[in-house]
Amino acid sequence: MSPDARPLLKWAGGKRQLLPHLRRFYPPAFRRYIEPFFGSGAVFFDLYASGRLDGRDVVLIDSNQDLIGCYETVRDRPAEVSAALDRLAAGHARDPRAHYYDVRDARFNPQRAARRDAGGRIAYTPELAAMLIYLNRTGFNGLFRLNASGGFNVPMGRYDRPRINDPERLARVSAALGSPRVRLQHGSFESALPLARRGDFLYVDPPYAPLGPTANFTAYTAARFGEADQVRLQRMVIALARRGCALLVSNSTAATIVQLYETNAEARAAGLQSWRVPARRAINRDATGRRAVPELLIANVDPLVVPLEGAC
């Protein structure tokens, strides 16, 4: 067993509440672990805390340069990030609203722009990482949203006493990401395709296809994750299943996703099956809308014997 490590950031589509279902699809043995959409990393941290990643190589990929830059800085300079968070917490205590918008508009966005290179990578500092964590803890529902110009534009949330700095969690996340065999990688989900080999385990958690016109939370980067991207992802998943990788995919029950996986003959022939499980949506403008809704799990790993809803 490794020390308990939980996700550092709130993230749209974070999977902590779905872990009891996801754990049933962890393969009993695997070679290497790869996540093409790292996000909050709930499954990685769950596997790490249980000791199931001991002695295994891990590759954590995400296309969000802010996310990777923040994690790299927390991994390498946790004490400096924690000190910067203490300063931000003190400013927030004095005047939460004025402080939030000053950090967002006068500090975070200008520094992100100034430190971005020609390839889109942002050279994160401890101060910049701390600002991202602060905005994540105090912004509306922990969203990370960019406008068309690439600026972070999430409004302030309504929190009476947000815990802005948690040094123990920060240290545990740093230790998990700093494990000698763990690699963080900025890139498209398709970066996983040339990496994965027979026997590897991949958890694939893309931005969900929206169930309706008001349910689209795919704006995690300036680019959107649309239907064509879901199709490209499905092709990669089928190719990896045929290669002999163990796969677990989560997505919504939108008609597009059902057609790509649940009723798709090619996906079924590759050994992929689908299950519907209840999940509570954590991000909704109206709290009354955060009801349990079915989500789709697609896997070529047999689940543990406790019955799951709606195996297809």
C-alpha cells in the first residue's frame, strides 16, 4: 500500500464518486498503466494508494497545458507552491471577491500569456501553480474554462470557508507524481496509441458527449472535444483492444456514444462490452439538477462478480 493520495484539483468529470464501479474493471494483472485524459487523476491516485502501481511504469497524458504545468510544478516544488497558496489564502480572507478577480484577471491570465511558448506550453512557476489551485478551489464549481482567446474566465463560486491550502494533500500528490516510474506528458489522447503495448491497462475518460444542448462541458481547453473527436477516440480504443491492451472507457449515454460502442459491431468484435451505471453529475448550474443519471462504461475486462446494471 502507498500513502493515501487524493486528487488535488476539482475537475469537470472527476471520477471519485464513480470509483466503486470503476474498481470492478481494474485488471488483476497488467504491464503498464496509461491515462490519455489525466484530468483530476482519480483513477491513478486510487491505483497508486492501493499499491497496484508498485513496480509498474505509468504514463499520464493530458492536452491541457495548464493542468500538466501545474502538476509538474507541484511534483517538483511542493513547498514553494504551498507557501504561495498561504499568501493567496491570506488575501482571500481579507476580501474574497476583489481578491479572486484580481488574481484571475490581473495576475493569472497575464502570467499565463507571458510564459507561453510557441508550441503552446506554459512554463509554470510555483506562483502560477498556486494561482491555478486557488482559482480551482474558489471558482464556480471548480470549473476550468477558457474563452475563445484562451483566457481563464470562470466566475467566483459561493464558498463560505474554502480550504485553499492543504499542505498534506499537496505533499502526497507530489510524492505520487514524483514516483520514479511515473511520467507526465502534455499531448493529445492519440499520444497513447504508439505507446501502448499488449498487456498495458488504459483508463480512457474523455470529455463526455453532451446529453443535450445545455449539458456541454467540453471547454477544458480553447479547442472543443466534439463528435469527430469521439469518433477518432473510438477508432483508437478499438485498435488498442485488438492489440491486446486492457481498456476501461467512461462516457455519457448520449446517442452518439451508444452508437459508437454499445451497438457497434466492430467494437463488439474487438471484445468491448458496455454497462450502464448511476452517477451524480457534480457540475450543474442548478444544484437541483445534480441528480443521478446513467453513465456508460465500456471495457474488455470482465467485471468482478457483483452484478452491474444493464450489461449489454
